[in-house]
Amino acid sequence: MTGVWFICATAVTMEWLWSLVSALGLTAKVGKLVFLGLDDAGKTALLHVLREGRAIATSPTLHPTSEELRVGNITFTTYDLGGHHQARRVWQSYFPAVDAVVFVVDASARGRFDEVRQELASLLADEQIGTVPVLILGNKIDLPSAASHAELHASLGLYALTTGRGKVSRKTLTTRPLELFMCSVHRKTGYGDGFRWLAQYL
């Protein structure tokens, strides 16, 4: 999954790609998103779905990778930085160039919620991205062991941090835009609502 996305100049590919970015609210948007989260949360799988429209089995991301979509006047660049301990050391070096953060959580891995909360707290405390919008995706809700929205929200200590769904004007917010959406990358559900929420701040 390394390298830059090169879009085939076929009518079918362009039509599908335009439908995708339109559905996600990314038309006429220019921005750089960084995908963060612990290992095995589903970051790379999500990028595959966004790029190819299907989920595939992926290996752990060992090195930072960059993907870029360009359709007309749309530029959508993403960085998948990996989630293992060593990869987390380089997260901060990407922050100055980032317009938004997508933080992916494995909602079925309750044993790692404390670790996730600590990493998220450290991320939100970083002054380099103090005003950058953060979309948190609680992934793998298709698994029977997955936590509910309320449980994950509480476990991550998001009380009084989330800023509301839907159309929320940046001018009316007194803090950074931040919200939790539950999703299943495998079943391709839920993350679209999150990206449409995020798009209003790009």
C-alpha cells in the first residue's frame, strides 16, 4: 500500500471516484489528513476501502505511507503512520502539515481501551495540532464483542470534549471540532457520516 495513488483515466474509475468524494463531502476540498490509532485498529483497511471500494486483508503498517487522490480541483492526501509503539514515535513529525486527524479505534479490543485513551490524550494535548479537527472512528462494530458508542465514549474519556454532529459552525465552537462515530470498515458502514462531518472543517 505504499506510494502515491495514480488514478486510471477511465470513465468508470473517474465516475466512481467522483461519487466517493462527493458522498464523503470532499468535493472542492483541499486538505491533508493523518490516520492514527493503535496497531490493528483498521487504518490501512479504511484507506483501501476509500481507494478501491473494498476491504482487503492487510499486514501491519511498518513504515509511514502517503496516499494522494486528485480529481479535478480536489486534493485529498492521507498519511498512514502505523500504530505500533515504534511508529507512534514519528507521529508528531507529521503534525505541522496536517489539516485534520482521523483516529481509528478497535471498538472490540476492550483490553486496549486504556492504552488508546492515553495515546489520544497525548495527541489532543499536542500544541502543534491544538485547533485541528479530530474525527474518531470506533471501528469493527460488526463484531459481537464491540463496545457501544456510549461505552467507547466513556472509556476514552471524551465527556465534554466532543462538539456535536451534523452542521456545526466552526465560529460557534469554543474548542477544536472533535466527534466520535461508530463504523465497520469491513462492512463499509458508518465512516461516511464521520467524513461528511469532518469535511465541513477542511
